[in-house]
Amino acid sequence: MSKGSLYIVSGPSGSGKDTILKEVFKKCPELFFSISTISRPMRPGEVEGEKYHFISKDEFLKLIEDDMLLEYNQFCGNYYGSPKKPVLDALEKGIDAVLEVDVNGAKKVREAMPQAVSIFIMPPSYAELRRRLSGRGTETEEVINARMKTALDEIARASEYDFIVVNDDLSEAVDDLITVIRSQRLLLERQKNIINDLLKNA
Amino acid sequence: MSKGSLYIVSGPSGSGKDTILKEVFKKCPELFFSISTISRPMRPGEVEGEKYHFISKDEFLKLIEDDMLLEYNQFCGNYYGSPKKPVLDALEKGIDAVLEVDVNGAKKVREAMPQAVSIFIMPPSYAELRRRLSGRGTETEEVINARMKTALDEIARASEYDFIVVNDDLSEAVDDLITVIRSQRLLLERQKNIINDLLKNA
């Protein structure tokens, strides 16, 4: 059996990335979605293993030491990372895996696994991005500008990705992401067994 | 505007390639389908410009001399070829073009246009291929074996292609071919304008 493919998905706040991934997950339950590990206590409403695995800082530092993370990051005193083993196990079994990371995390994963396919999700326009980041009109101009700067800095790195999905219409963006994943399964590399099996009988 | 992509589609007799392409054409009328030029007189029932453009042998030799063909072939005294200009015109306008050629034609087009994406359509198994090539049971073993040999020789060259579409279920094979075409439109190269437009406003 051929191995699975690894998909790196990134997108700035306002790209609708989380909503798209949720829909893709629903439509393609055969995909493995990597769950991040985080070194902070659970907050009310959070569920272990849903969006994060919660571990202690010492446990996290041990993961780093043992090279058990595809990428990690420190933010506000907490560590965030993507555990390596579950992803490699899925790929080995022929299961496609999806990893949601930011542009820096994507760079690290790409370096560690150059065969990974990366997809950047972006808003359709500057005006629409600003609208989405303005919330319900309760934010100050300053807060909105800071959010815009962060998002635009990420979009400036979209050209590091293999595929670009523009989220103008949600269901179209979901279909686009599925199209990328489905197309990779049709690549010669993934279909060689079928050719060889047919010719073996000749 | 970004340029269109060129898709080379091949598949042996029994792959269902013609039926698949007809369906893809119906579902994606925005695609340009290249029409072959042939140096023989029209047969009853044939329509100029439908499957072929009919020209004289002298006109064909002039096309070869003027380097106006992406690929050509001689078969039973007649010349067959793919005119270059309509394809290049479509690509220039940002229209994706589809070229149906055999494995030898595909090789020539790939050499002339290395950016072309090639797709090989194949039957799901040896047994099913044999069943499809046996017709309605009216053929001799000898005829069937000759057809099998031709098909298997082509399948042995499937690994020259970028993508492999297996035609087990027709509608799935149609979707697969459309998936390949749609995925290529999401490649960074084809989406760079959107990124640049958004950042230009920043």
C-alpha cells in the first residue's frame, strides 16, 4: 500500500480556516487531523484531546529533547507543538494527515518533511479581511489595525505554499481544499500499485 | 491574468477515455478541447470540425514544414496531428486546454511543452480490460489478444504521466479528471495575482 500524504494548512485570522477545516473533517472522516499539544492547564469548556492535548511544561520540554515534535512554538509563556508520532503512524498506514499550523510552523514542517503538500487559505480581498477582523463593530481602530498587520504579514508569506485556497464562498473553499487532497491521491506515485498489479497479470 | 494550463490525456482502447472526455466536456464547457487534423477524406457520418479537421496530404505536409503541429503521426498512409496555434491561443487567453493523444504523441507534446500536465486513464484490472476488449463475444481469441497487447503496451508507459485516473466507475473517473484540472488552478502559480492584489492595498 502506498503511504499517506501530509497536508499543511495555514491561514491568517479572518481566512475562515477553522470553519473550512471543520467542514472538510465532516466530509472526509478518513483524514487524520493532528491535534496540538499545549503546556498550559485546561480552561473551562475545553476538553482534553478535542482541540489540544494538555501536558505539563516539563513533559513538553521532554518532547522537545526527545525530538518528538514536528514543530513547536512558545507563546505567552506556554508551549504549543505538533506531536510527530501520531502523524507518522497515520502516514505509514496510508492515511492522509492534516496539520494546521502557522506560517512559521509550516516552514519547520516543510523542512522536516519536504514531501508535505502545503495549502494557504486566504480572504478574497483587503476590504473583506478588514470587515471580518472588525468583529461586530465593537473594536477600536487600533485593535483592528493590529489584527490587520498580523494577518497581512502572514499573507505576505503565502508564496511559500504549494496551493492557495481563497475563501470567498465557504462551500467553494471547502470543495477546493478537498480537491487538492483528492488530486494528490491521483498522482502517479500513489497509483503505481494499480499499474503494476494490472501488468503483473499480462 | 495567469495563463491556462495544458492537459494531455491518454488511455488505451478499453479505458473509456472517449466517454470520460465527453462527460468532462459537458460539465466543464470552459475548457478548450483540441481537435485533431487528419489528411484523409471525410467518411459518411463524419462532420468537419467535430472530431477532426479534414485537410489534404499536401496541406498536412505544409503544417509539418511550418512547425504548426504539437505532434503528428502517420497511420495507414494518413497523417494525424494536433494543431499548435489554437492550443497556444487558448492558453494565452487563460483558458485551460485538453489534448487527447496516444502515448507517443504525449511524449512529443511533453517535450515541446514541459509545463503540460499529463493524465493517463486506465482500466481497473486485467480481467475487466479483457472483458471490455472482447466486444459482444463476436471476436476471435486472436483479435482479442492483439487488442490486449496494444493496450498493455500503452499501460506499460503509464508511468510517464503525472496523474493516473482509473476508470472503474464512470462518474467517479469523470470527477477524478475534473479534480486534477481544478486542483491545478489552485496552484500558487495560478493564484499569485490574488495574493499580490490583496497586499497591494495594504
